Amino acid sequence: MRIGLVVNDIKTEQPGYTTTRLAMAAINRGHKVWVIGAGDFAYDADESVNARARSAPKTAYKSSDVYLADLVGRKAHVERIGVDDLDVLMLRNDPSSDQGHRSWAQGAGIIFGRVAMRRGLVVLNDPDGLSKAMNKMYFQHFPEEVRPRTVITRDRDEIKAFWKAEGGKIVLKPLQGSGGQSVFLVREGDGSNLNQMVDAVSRDGYVIAQEYLEAAEHGDMRLFLMNGQPLKYRGKYAAFRRLRSGDDMRSNIHAGGKLAPAVVTAEHLRLAEIVRPKIVQDGMFLVGLDIVGDKLMEINVFSPGGLGSAQRFEKVNFAHAVIEALERKVAYMGYYRRNFNNNEMATL
């Protein structure tokens, strides 16, 4: 199997990233893996999609540190490949990471992936589905039952009215962004500072004002979905908890949160079942659900991370489950001579 992994920038990849773990698992299963930066694509005069790509020199790796060192080092194979000739292209770049300083790169994977899949290449997650999810408004297309009450606006007065209606406690965050950046908890006594908070968030566009969930005091849980179902491998769910650190309301790991094992309950599985139809409809192969209490806080469809964190607690290498799923998809495409809709193949 020939796999291409699209990332924001190869130089910024880390050994613990899920993308790195997926690449290493695929190599160890005997597959060829190339890593492609968002700026490395080319559309040629013959209408083919190509890319400057890097691959590691060895056929097996025991350490993600060694693999990544080989990938970015002098021993790496650097070549121009035909993206159309791959079996699978995984879009693992996060558009929010390129917002502002590299806005041109935000949709690169979607744009070139959409063209490449004309030749029967399996592109995951589906580019058309991802184009619908370029900001957090995508979350509002899921049933109201799974979402906190939400207002999205740039108007201070509308946000203040919502804050009052919610009893003086809401969360503010940008419509675009990730990693807990520019997230504020507005409490009952913060009315005098509300305008400044709105101004800080609205510098980057629209503001999400959201119901505060009291269960957030205990952090959140990330549960992975694969092919529209909770990812379960060798009897273990791919999930973990993120706990707050001190008084910081954010539980994101790079915002200071701490990791803990997760217990997946019937309520969590119910939430996954409610969102499953749209996840499948949009061709979202690998997704991360962020769950607080009985609600979803976010649905991560761009480069969801944390498989290594789930592995740490469950002692199961979930990356192998993902690669096995890719192997099945490539086999299906072989049976049908690459004649299958990408968004349908994405979740088979």
C-alpha cells in the first residue's frame, strides 16, 4: 500500500503526534509512506497531481523519535511523487494552525486532494466533507441535543444579552482556532470586562458565546470515531480524559491540561450514535469527539490527535487499527477497480 500523509509542515512534526504514529505503524506493516507538506503540491500540465515528498529510509522502526529524525534528516528519501498514483492520501494538516501567517496553506490539502481523488485515490477525511468544516460553525449542523446552547456573532450587545440569559456564566471563543487559544470564561461579576473579552476574541473574526457546562470542572474526554463508530481495538476504546490544571478552565494539553484514563459509558456511546449519520454522510473517516458530561464540546475532523495518549492508558496501539482499516479500503477499491465514491469509501 502506498500512503501519503499531508501535514502543515514536516519540520514542525513531533514524535508523539498521531500522524507520526500512523506513519510508523504503516511502515512496520510493510507499507510505503510519504509525508507531504501543505506547500509541496503541484498540478501539472497533464492534469496530474504531484508533490515533493519525504520518506524514511528504513523498513521498520521501534521508536517514533528515530523515525522522525530519519524523516527530516539527511538519510530521508526526497522525491517528486505522483499523488494520483498513491492508494491513500490522509489529510492530516490543521487549517487553524496556518490561520493568518500562512492562510494560503489552510485549504491546500482539500484543494489538491479533491483533484487527486478523480483518479480513484482514497482521500481521508473526504475533502468535500472537510470543506464544510473549515470553522466551528460545522458543529452547529449536528443535532441540538448534543450541543451546548450557542450564539455566534460579533455584536457585543447580543453577547451580553446571552450572558445575562445564561445566568451570568458563559464561555467565549473564536469561530476559527484550536488548542484553547483565546478562550474566556465570563462569570457573573465580569460584566465590566465583557466588552474587552469580546474585542480580544473578535480580532480574529466571529465570536462563539456558549453555555457553560458545569461538568467542565472535571475536564473533558476525547473519544475517537473511525468509520462512523467508536474506535475499539482488542476490546479497548480509543479514549482518554483531559483534566484542568489549577484554575485554568481549559483542559487542552498544550493549554496546561493533564491526562487521565477514560471510562467510556453508555451515555458517551449514545452521543457517538447521534452524530454518526452526519459523520458518515460527510465521509469523516477518523474523528475526535470532545465530550463534557452529556454534551459534545467539539467534533475534531482535522488531524484529530491523541491516539498515543489513548495507547498510554489502554496499552493498545490504536494506530494499527487505523492502518488495518486503510488496508481494507484499498482492497475494496481493488475489487471495484477504483470505481467507488470517495465519501462512501471513507467510512466503509
